[in-house]
Amino acid sequence: MAAGRRCCASAPRPAVPHPSSRRPVRGLSRAVRLRCSQHRLARVAGERSADVLPPWRVPPGPWLWILLLTLLRLIAIILFFIWRIRHPHADGMWLWWISIVGDFWFGVTWLLNQVAKLNPIKRVPDLALLKQQFDDLPDGNSNLPRLDVFINTVDPINEPMIYTMNSILSILAVDYPVDRTATYLSDDGGSIIHYEGLLETANFAALWVPFCRKHCIEPRAPESYFSVKSRPYTGNAPDEFADDHRRMSREYDEFKVRLDALFTKIPERSDAYNAELKEGAKATWMADGTHWPGTWFDPAENHKKGQHAGIIKVMLIHPGDEPQFGAPASAANPLDFSAVDMRLPMLVYISREKSPSCDHQKKAGAMNVQLRVSALLTNAPFIINFDGDHYVNNSLAFRAAICFMLDRRDGDNTAFVQFPQRFDDVDPTDRYCNHNRVFFDATLLGLNGIQGPSYVGTGCMFRRIAVYGIDPPRWRSDDFKIVDNANKFGNSMYFINSIPSAANQEWSMTSPPADEESIKEELNNVMKCAYENGTEFGKEVGWVYNIATEDVVTGFRLHRTGWRSMYCRIEPDAFRGTAPINLTERLYQILRWSGGSLEMFFSHCPLLAGRRLNFMQRIAYTNMTAYPISSVFLVFYLLFPVIWIFRGEFYIQKPFPTYVLYLVIVIVMTELIGMVEIKWAGLTLLDWIRNEQFYIIGATAVYPLATLHIVLKLVLRGKGVSFKLTAKQATSTVNEKYAEMYIVQWAPLLIPTIVVIAVNIGAIGAAIGKAIVGGWSLLQMADASLGLVFNAWILLLIYPFALGIMGRWSKRPYILFILFVVAFVVVAAVVVAIHAVRTGSVRFHFRHSGGASFPTSWGF
């Protein structure tokens, strides 16, 4: 093991201070140094340090094996194609041409996928040094940069509100200076349920956050914390922990009851008010006796989904920079918080204005509104965004990302830090590959050695000025101006004036009161539907519009302009969320990703990007966006057994044994490369198998539809793939933990894969039937066996899908194998019966006896 490389960060360049800065920044005159450890998996070197290097370190051997196997496989592919071109199959040229083009495409996409992994780098933040340089100051304060947190939600039913509120509680309790974070919840449905749920959450946080600080608990989302039966105690008050834990558990149960009660409490309150008025529309009323300005339960003009005024409510104001300790234990307050800082970070509710005449651009549009609103209130130089079902699983996660942003070598040019996505409540075998670890822990790790990982939608920290479309320092000219064209940012001068200060990660401010008339007017202005007309929002500023995968395209835009990104994987996992464990919902999710990827390939073609995009990054983006096209050829291969059923042969290339030999060599080497890759990526064999299986499922059920959709869009100039909110499973009891996985939701997406299953079952059954009645030679039996291996391999890969459409019967997987055997026997019997009808008798052929004939009257 050789020396791991350490990098240090100096204090970032100062920028013009914001005019509303309320207090001076202390202690930043000295050079601030920060480092993160980095090592290349291909050349791991250095001194071992438990504090800096990761607990697992991969020696150079595995990566050298990958390079060697990749080279050998490339040589084998080239020789394979030379042989194929020299031996065309004259009896089936159409089939031969399809296979030639398909194999060539598979070879190209495999090569594109491999070259993007030639320089994988793992970086680990030095959190101890970060604390030493930024937190351990004489005055007890912190000089860590300010951070704005964005959370997005739409529907309290499809995205259960308990998830969203747990996410907020985990963020409020994160280990980061309380006066330097602000959380913004964007409720794109304008629902009073979310608003009053957030009020309840703010009240409960006054107990939950001090409890987390006092006892150093992890994770800091109560739903996840209380679901764990035992966990090592790491706090400083073990004698008080048991009593505090029981009290908080009761408080949390009561909190959940109050959240659930909102669904009946608010309608009852509104009905009572409406009964008193006895006229007008059935309004939805707030607790203070005023109309809810957002969506009403009974929709009315200007109070329905897609049509309501903008709403902004500051739930928790900026806490100030002086600690506020709690009270000692008493009869009224059984929890002793006398040594705990009781301050809570700023918390803001946002619901942007909606109008039927506007395209609101879904999540991307909501995040751009958050961008402008937060600029007027807190204007933190860094932003981190979450989906409503993700929570902070490691309270040090924010610090880990900031470590990369402040790195002196690459920090200034880093636009975002992407964490891998991790999920709770996925079945232990991860039947539908929800964890997707091959992508997050291998592909993104490979991209980390080029220009950085792609943005994947949640758990990502951004540099604010990068999102504004401003060039990175390494590409700025001498006469560079932060705001070179005010028109592209809209008509709010307050917002435009906030942009230069966002470039200064050292400045600090106390946010202005949101109830000041001037601020309220500006906030309402930047939330208006028409604000972005004539601006660059959705194009070169903010999150990108008019595409289903706005996350990947936004990250691509940042890379295209010269910014880089970082991949950060820490233990325990930084963030965790909820994945769709229903097969149909999972397929719809993949449809949106694959369709959006193809849209990106044709509308933002990586091959045509400017010179600031690294060549290898260009290759990686091409591979990540064009991959669904492979399914066109793959479906042909998977349906080729139809030829076997009706014609009795399944030859793509002759001489067949040589063709099979080449295929075996190429496929085996591919699988070996995959297994070595999971070794250096720290994955398991099950992760790799699930990835292979769900790629085939996606290639049969989803990718062809996405490809067809994009072709029709290009020909007919229609809309792209629409955004479909992925419904998440609600919390459930232990006995019903995976109940949703056994629910079958029939949809057209399921049909193509069912057809592929039927074809391959039919091919195996037909082979058995023809072997019985066909009088095959030993060579014919050998050829048929090779075809059967292909059919059996396809069925094994589609096995999770077959379980999914069985519903509750899939709790007993052996039933599926019984069904397969029965299907083989039935098909074989049909083949025998057809042969009997044609010949008038059935002759069973055996190798030594020569066979035995039976009259058709026997039922054959």
C-alpha cells in the first residue's frame, strides 16, 4: 500500500460583500487550510491513516486485471467481427445483417462504458481538519459557509407527508452551525395539509433537535431512528438516555397522530366556518380564521391545483449567532436541556404562484423559484437539494460536502458534490435493483476521475453561482463580471444585486424579516408565473426545463461550461430515501429516466458540446444518454427463438460451433470484467446479478417504448416523455413491510416482457417436443442444447419480473419453477400432438433402441 494523496484548501477568494450583511465575519483573515484524502484505485499508495483513508482500500491488482481483460476482450471483439464479415450466412441474410449491426452497436456501447472507468478516484473528506480550521475558534463560533437546503414535494398522498416531515426534522438536527443553515420546503401542490404539517413539525422540532444534540443520536430522522431496536450509545448522558428515549418515543407517536388528524381536522374546521357563512364557495380555512390562499379541498376560482397565488411563510426565523440553552428538568419539562443549545435553523414554507396559462415546468420550475426566494432571504453560497422522501442519515454529511467545496486544488472549480442514493424498506434481495449500486458505486466512481459524476436529482450540494450560469474561475477572463447581463436574471433588482455576494462563500448575514413590505413585494414578484418570461431561467440559469431528466441535463450544462463535480461516498450513508418496490411503479420510473436520457441525447448532444467538456466526459455522457437504443437489437435477439419454434433452427451464423465459441469467449470475458469491477467498487455478487437482471427487464419492457416515443417525437414534433410522480409506499407494520411488492398493477409496460418470457418458454418446450419425435442426431442434440442454454439464461435474467407478475404467489419462488416446468411439458405435448396429427402416429426416438411407435388414438 502506498501513500494516499492529500490535498489542502486555502481560503477562497473574497468577493464584494452583500449590502445587507449585518455583522462582520470573524477570524477569516488567516489562511484557512483544508484537505481531503484522495487515492486512485489503479495506483493506491501511502501511509495508512484510520482518520483519513477509507476502511477498505483496493490494491492495484484488481484494476490491472480489468485493464488486461478489457484489452483482451477488445481484441476478441475485433477478431469476431473480422470472422463474421468473412463468413456471411447466405441462407438468412436479413437475420445476419440484423445481428451484425446489433453486435457492432453492443461492442461500441460496451467500449464507451469501459473507457469512462479508466481512471476511478475515491476521495474521502478530512472532517477532523475541517472542524479544527472552521469550528475551533476562540469565540466559540463557526466560520463554515452558509448553506440553503431545498426540499420538494407535491402530493401528501403519493408522497406520504410523514416522509417529508422526517426529512425536515433530520435537516433541522444536522451537525452544522445552526445559524448558518436555512431550509426551504417547496409545496408545489399548494396544500394546507403540508403547511399545517410543517407547523406541527416546527413545534415537535423544539424537542427533537435538542434531544439529538444531547445524545448524539444517528440517524436524526425519528421514523428511522425509532425503527432500529438497538444502537450503540455515543452521547454524554447515558444515565438520562433511557428516560429521554421513552419520552421522545411517546412525543413522536403523538406527533404522528397529530399529522394524521390534519386530514380530518382541517375539513371539519372548514365545514364549520362555511356553515356559519351559509353562502359562497366552500372555502378551506386556516386556524386563524382566514382563507387558505392555496389549493382548496373543494376547488374554486384561484384556489385549485394549477391556479392559486404564491405563498411564503417563515415558520422558524433566523436564530441569531448566540447559543440559547434550555431549562433543567422539572415537573413541567421532564427533559433536561440545560446544557443543550435550543436554537433551530431557519425554516420557510413556499408555494409558488400557479396559473392555467403557464407551463410551470414541474420540479425544475419549483427549484428555480426556491433559488430566487432563498437569494432574497439568506443567499447562502451553497445549496443542497432533497426529494421529499429523502432524509439525512449521517449528521456529518453537510460537512463532508463542504470539505470538497473548500478544497484548494479543485474546490473553486467544483459546481456540485453528488452523494449516492440509498434507500430504506427495499426487500433484502433487492428484487427490482432499487439500490442500483453498480451505477452509483462503480460508474459514478469512474466519472470521478474525469470531470466528475452526473447530477442524479437528490442529495447533491451546489455552488450557487454555478447554478446561475456563471463560468468557473479557471475559464474566467481578466475583465470578468459576475453579472454581465441583468436581463437573463429577470426584473428583480434585489435578486440581481444578491448575485455578486453569492460568489463570496465567506460572507455572513442575518436574513431580513420576510414580513417587511419591501421584501414581501420582492418575494411575491420572484414567485410569479411570468417572472421568467424573457429570462434565461430553464436554459442557462437554474435547473433546465422541457425535459424529463432535468437533473442529468442540468449537471451536463454545468460540465459543458467548464465546471467539475465530485463524488462523495461516506459511512454511514449520507442520505437515505424511499424507493418504489412495486414492479409497475419501478418500470414507470425507469421509463422516465430512459426517455429523458434519449431526449437529452438528441436535444443536448454530448458529442457536440463545446471544448470545455472533457473528451472522456463527453464519451461518458454519450453512453449514459444513448443506452436505450441498444434495446432495439436486444429485443430481436430475445425474440429469435420464434424461428426455432416454427422453423426448427436458430442459426445466426455458420459455421455455428465457431460462432458459439466466439460468443462464449466474449460473454465470459464481459462477466469476468463485471465481477472484478464489483470487487474494487466494494459491491456484492448479488448487486451485480440484480443489475444484469434489471437491465434485461428494462431492455424488454421500457427502453423500446422510450425509443419509440422519442422517434415519434422527432417525426411528429410532439412532446417528450412526461413526468409521472412515482408513488412511494406508506409506512407499514413489520408484518406488512413489503406488502406493496406483491401487488400487481397491470399496465401496457408489462406486455413486451411477458411476450419474451412466453417465446423462450415456447422455444424450450418445442425443443423438448422435437427431440422426442424428431429423430435428431447427436450433433443436432448438441446444437439444440446450445440454444436451450440461451433460452434458460434469458429466463433466469427475467426471473424477478416473472416473480413480480405472480403477485402474492411470489412469496414462494419455487412455485415459479413449477410453473415453468409445467409450461415446458404443455408446449412439448402440443408439439408432439401436432406431429401426431400430421403423421398419423407418434414415433419416440431413442439413441440405442431406435425408438417406439404409438398410434395417434392413444392421445398423442
